[in-house]
Amino acid sequence: MIKHIVMWKLKDFAEGADRAANAVKMKQKLDACAKLSPGTLKFEVALAQPGLEATYDVILYAEFANKEALAEYAAHPTHKAIIPFIGAVRDERQCMDYDI
């Protein structure tokens, strides 16, 4: 199984919206990618929450059956279509994939 974790810090203002609005829009776009690969076992997108520690604004935690399922997700047109928006609103990105 492959675990896929990505975290983003967003710009204060981008694409005509503030950080909070872009975080909500980004979550909606990522949530639409939850079932792109039949090998997706788990797919969670969360936003930083007031009162809880967070050094990033948006996080994606996903589990895929294998590398092929992760590759299928990454190559899917729906996933590829959101990349320009995320690139425009993000300030920083951290990612780690690992096999367990």
C-alpha cells in the first residue's frame, strides 16, 4: 500500500480571492478527485482549523493499493485539471509517498 501525503501553504491573496476562500475552493477541487482510481483506499482533504495546531493550510492524506493506483490517480484528467489552480494559489508544498 502507498500512502500519499501532501501539504500546502497558500498565498495570502491569489486568483482574485483570499487564502481562506482559496483553501475552500482547493478542498472542493481535491475532494472531486477522491474516486479517480479504483485503487484508492482512503482519500481525505482537510483545512487548518481554528484552535488546532497547523503550519499548513490544506492537507491531503490518501492511501492507494499500489504504485500503479497512485500513478493512475496522478495521470487522470480531473487531477491534471486542478494542478494550474493549485500552482497559482500555493506558496509552499510538501509531499511524501511511502510504501508500507
